[in-house]
Amino acid sequence: PTIRRADYRPLPWTVETVDLHFSLDAEATVVTNRMLCVRNPDVEGGPIRLWGEALERLALTVDGQPPASLREDGTLLEIDARGERVVVEVRTRINPRANTTLSGLYRSNGGFFTQCEAEGFRRITCFPDRPDVMARFTVTLEADRAACPVLLSNGNLVEQGELPGGRHYAKWEDPFPKPSYLFALVAARLVALERRVRTMSGREVLLQVWVEEGNLDRCAHAMDSLVHAMRWDEETFGLELDLDRFMIVAVADFNMGAMENKGLNIFNTKFVLAKPDTATDLDYENIESVVAHEYFHNWTGNRVTCRDWFQLTLKEGLTVFRDQQFSADMLARVASEAAGPEGAASARAVKRIDDVRVLRAAQFPEDAGPMAHPIRPDRYQEINNFYTATVYEKGAEVIRMLHTLLGQEGFRNGMDLYFSYHDGQAVTCDDFVEAMSEANNGFDLDPFMRWYGQAGTPRVKASGAWDAAAGRYTLTLTQDTPPTPGQALKLPLVIPVALGLIGPDGRDRPLRLEGEGQAGATTRVLRLTEAEQTFRFVGLDAEPVPSLLRGFSAPVILELDEDDARLAFRMAHDADPCNRWDAAQRYAERVVLALAADPAGEVAPGFVEAFCILLGDDRLDPAFRAQALALPGEGYLLERMSAADPAALRSALMKAMRTLGRALAASWLAVLETMAPAPVYRYHPGDAGRRALANLALRYLAAAGDERGLACAQVRFEGATNMSERFGALAALVQSASPARGTALAAFHARYRDDALVLDKWFALQAGAWRWDATAAPTLERVRSLLDDPAFSLANPNKVYALLGTFFRANPGEFHAADGSGHAFWAEQVIALDAKNPQVAARMARTLENWRHLTAALQASIRPQLERVLASEGCSPDVAEVIGKALEQV
Ligand code: ARG
Ligand code: ZN
């Protein structure tokens, strides 16, 4: 069934307080739920509506009596009630052990954990499980003391004690009204790293990171990240922690990254645990940003929440933007200590490039496929399918554009007003944008709202005309958004285009629009609001080269007609590091796609030369060089081909890597000399950048089969003092034809055989392996045999994402084998997963959604597999929505 945004209606009854009692048992947990239900004064008449799913109802009373009249329809329970306030009490029994969906209450490693967003709470008890019902929760947990010594829920611990039969209990009270999706409980054998800090108003608060005992030495970075995030939100937005205690709990079985439950964030272990021997620099970075993300939700999500799930980007887009800004500020702070303001700017740019890479790799394809939707969707079948790159990443870009249009101070004023109006409420995206407008003298944001309703990635085209006699450069910008499913007509959007004009000497010119008195800054933000607009710049001494969309000022595809020489010029001179990187990416894309189209061709010498200049420029931050010298992602390139041919692209990428490895071997080896491993590991962006560049050098050299490079990889692998270096060297060996790759993988496995998170890396590396050695077996064979590895389990999402997710999404060259073996394997695995965990199955199903972009032969191989999954017995609504849309005729 399709749920529509336009159908939103408030409920006739809401809940003021809820008292939950859990008698925890692995197979028969009894939940007693006492709700004070109150009539909604804004709605005339109607029953109490509760949702329940996979529950065994033991008892139900209204004001202590059996209900006079009640209807049940699937998951919906309607109770007719009189008066204004009634107490509804429901008792249900659930089986956490049988719950393999990891939504609701489930078991992991002998403990009890919950995940309620979006609609998991209804799998715990009957409740008006919608975000616009905000209630005050009191929770009592009762469990076996030996098995579950730690009992946690939201808010403050108010009571605890012993019970007969080896059981004990704890009672928690959350002072803040919250929607049910923010409820959480944990009952397990855990230990905590603790820290006490003062908030900006001087209150002392207790911070805890709860993990299994053996992981206590891997919590310090998560704790530091939490403290940094708290400080940042105080300093940047004046937002303070509102509880006396804030807890993070790590759990090994978790569908997503983490969850912002009030005062009790529950995390995938992947985003908590880190020590130098087991975590890479990227892991450290991700932990910092996910910890911050969840913490920031306390205000943007929890204090002010969403009226309905169509508004998801209200909290997610805004919170991703906040975590991106936080990470950029953290990087810039450290870099400025070492390298001054220039270093800080470069560090920010590197972070921005990361974000843009993610957007291009994940969101652009989504916008170009059957699941395309606006950041605020109009309809969905299964809400869990809408925790997407569009809602999150494009949503963050939309907030970023607001920030650009209103300026730092204007944006802050808008945030202040938003909280002053809506604290404690469940609101819509309109409410947010209206507050932004009102705080900025009624800044007209109505045209801007189209970003919330229109799907698809806009194409912006630029063309320039130079009038030498007048010293005038005329820039014409056009925009147009291609149609998306169910949305043929597109209107012009408000697109901030940050622009610089580069002179022939490589220096930026001050910008002066015709009619202006004085030349101003060298980068300016033009506002493109029409289908076509012209801007005239005057006072120029020579024909400039435009640098458009600096800092990636809008989530659009910029179509530029630049020749190789101009790309090389911008690679060398663009003052905006993002655009310098982008110029390198564009040039690389052109070279690789040409090789894909003409397998007999060679890498253009002009590219090798431009690449070599960047590689050898020691004034450039290594982290930036590592970004600029990495070829565009394979998935991104695939989407840039028409009738995409993954095999041809794979060959082209291999050839490009071999050529760049061989032709620049001396430079890569020099990089390895200068970027020698630091004696002691510390997570530091400067060190991380050096490691990234060294690891990239190993990759190119290994691809080229360079003996010195391979030997160096071997030495680094064996002598590494930290995971970043060990894994970087291993990855280089695995992505090569070297016979050492098998022994290195085995050594790595032997060392980390008991470490689940590190084994995920081991699985992913093998699933992502290219066939550099043409005589090697297809990667699929290895993936199949790894399914039977004792460490692998379809029940653990991290394992599924590492092995199957990597193979399906990150290894198109092997996955799309011409014989269709990969596609049949895909169907088999999606069906097997769907029986356990529909959310994870749907995520895996999405790996084929853009199948129509592939060659006709591949489409013919894929279609029957899509049909097979859709027709499979018990296909979940989650998977059915994804496949149904993929098969829909467009
Ligand atoms: N709100 C969480 C976050 O962004 C994500 C939870 C998503 N859960 C789900 N079942 N879709 O941090
Ligand atoms: Zn979030």
C-alpha cells in the first residue's frame, strides 16, 4: 500500500504519559504498557488508534475495564473511548530471540537491544507509533542479574534493586516528551568508559560509552568525539546537553550506522570501537562524525522532531549538514596549528571533497533511477526504504545552500528562531524554512522550497563569450532537470553558483559585474533562478577561464565544454581546491571513458603530464593530493556511460592505473620515501593524509606490477604498527597480480581471526577484488566460498554489507559477469536475506536498481532475476517496493 504525504491527518487521541514495564526473557518477554491517552482538541471525534506488529496480546483494558468496542485491521487497532482522558493498559508477549529483523526488541550476543526508528516500537507494544505523538516515558526493566547486569533506558535512573530468583530491576524516567521512535532499552553484560564534563552553563554531566568488556580499550576515541561534539554545538549554535547523563552503547548486530534515542544512543560497533591496531584513519574519521551526528540529533531531531516521516530530511538533512560542518571545523583547527590558515582551508576542502564524492557516488545514481524522490518524498510504500542518500546527503546540500544564501550569521539566527518557535514540537520542513526566512527580514525562500519537492539532479550549463575590446566576459548559465518517475515537469530552482575567473597567469581576477562601481572578491556567489541567465563581468585584462560551482556550491551536474588543455590548466591553477580536484576528476573521467570505448587506445599523454604535476607538487597537502590523484569511483563512472558496460570500464580502469603506475613509478616511489610510516600512530589529519597518499602510491605501483612497489607493500604490511598502514598495504597486494596476495590475506586472517570488525575488512577486500591476474578464478567463486566461512553470518548486517554489499555495489566488473552468474547469485542471496531481515535485503536489492543503464545483454540477464525475487514466496514489502519500481515501465 502506498502512503501519501497529502493524506496526513492528526490523530484523534494522543498520549501524555506512558509507563512501560519489561519482564525481559530471551523468548518470552512480557511488556506491560500503561498509557494516559488524551483527546486531541484539534480533531473532532474518532477512536484511539494503536499500531501493533508481531505481538501476542495478553490483555487490554480501558480505565481498568475490557474495551466496549474495538476493531482490528492488520497492524491497526482502533478503540472507541469516551471522555477526554483514559488510561489504556496493554500487555503483550514478544520473542526477542526470534526477531531477526533487528527492528523492535532483539537479541545480540546474549543481550537485549532495541531499534525503533522508524516503526519498530509497534513491534514492542501497541502504541500510536507516529512521530507526532510525544509522550513522557517511564520505563522499568526487569531481567536476570547474571545475564544482564546492566539495565539502561532513556533519561535518568531513578530506582534500582534486587528481585527474587536472581533477577533485578531498574527504573528510568525521561523528563522530555518524545515520540516512540526515540525509545530505547539495553539489557546486557557491558562495561562503560565514563567521563564527567561541565556544560556551558556549568552543569556537570556524566558521559558513558558502554561496550563488551574486551572492548574497553577501544572507546577513547568515541568518548573524545562526543566531548568535541558537545563543545562544538555549544560554541556554534549555543545548544547544550539537556540531560544529566548521556550514554552511547555499541552493539554488533545493527541495521544502520547508529540511532539517536534520547540520552541512549545505540551504535553499530563499527562506529564506536577503535584502536590503532584495528581501526583505519577512515574508521576514526567515521566514528567522530557518526558520534557527532547522533549527538546533534538531540536538538535537531529530538527536541524538535518530525511531524510525519515525509519530513525525515528535516532532521536528517540538517543533522548531516551539522556533522559535516563539525568535521570540517575539527580538521581545520588541527591543520591551522600545523600549517596556518592555508592549511586550514585545504583541510576543509578535503572534507568537502569527501562529501561530494559520497553525493556523486550514492545520490546522483539514486536521482537517475527508479527510486528517484525529492528530499521530501510525496509517497512511499515502506518508510525504511527512504533512509536514502537523497534524504540525507542531498538534504544536507539543500541546508548548505540555505547557509550559503543567508550567510553564517543569518543561518544561526534562523536556527535560534526555529528552536524558539518549535522546541518540544513535531514539525515540518516548511516550519524550518519559514523560521529561516523570518529571521532574515522575510528573505523570500518560496522559490527555494522547490528543492524540497523536485526530484532529479539539475544540469547546469555554462558558456562564455569574451569581448577583448571591452574587457568584458559574458557568462550564460542555463539549468534544466531531467524528468524522474512520476514527475515529468520540472521548474527552475534557486541555484547558488560560486564563481571565480582565472586569468591566463593562473591568478584569480577580482570580480566586477557590469554596473557595479568597484571590483570585489575573487569568488562570488551568483544566484541562478531562471532557466537561463546572463552575467557580464567587466574590467578584465584578458580572457578568463571560469571556475564554476566552487566548493560545490549546489548539488547539480555542471556540464562544461572544456578541452583537455583547459582541464589541465585548472588542475594546476584553480584557486579553489574543490574545483582543482574536480578538474582532475573530469579529465580522468574523459580518459577512462575513452579507453572503455576504445580498448586499443592509450592514456592521453596530456593527462599523465597534468597528473604528474599534481603528484610532484610537495607544497600541496598530501591529503589533497591523495584525493586528486584517485580515479573517480567505478560506480560513478558507470553512470556516466550510456549502455554502461562494466567489463569495458573495468579494463579501462586497469589500463589507466597500470599506465599511471608505470609511467610515474619514480614519483610514486619518491612519495613512499617521503611518506615513511610515523614511528607511533596517532589519529591526526596530517598523518592520515600522508598515509593516504602512501597507500595510493602502493595501489598504483602494485597495479602496474612494479617490483619495488610490491616489495615495499610487503614490508609495510609486515612491519605496520597500525591498521591504516597494514590494511593499505594489504589492499595494494590484493589489488595486484602478485602471488603474495594469498599469503598476505592468510596472515591478516590469522592475526585477526577473533576480531569481528577487522574480519569485515577482510571479507570486503576479497569481495571487492579485481582480477589483475587474468588466470585467477572469478571473484564470485571466492565470495561464494566465504559465505561458508565460520566468521560469516547472513544474520549480521555488517557481514552482509562487507561481503555481499561490496561485491554487488563496489565490484561491478566482477558482479556483472557476462554469463549472468553474479545476477543469479544476487537473487539467491536477496531471497535468503529477505526471510531474515527485510531492511537489509532491500538495501541489497537496491544494488541492481539502475539495471536499465547497463547494456542490453546485461539487462536481459538481470530481468528474470528481478522477476524471480519479486515472485519469491514471502517477498517483503521492503523488497517488493524496490524491485517493483525497478521493473516498472518508464
Ligand atoms: N536516525 C538514524 C540516523 O540517521 C538512522 C536510523 C534509521 N533506521 C532505520 N531503520 N531506517 O542516525
Ligand atoms: Zn540521522
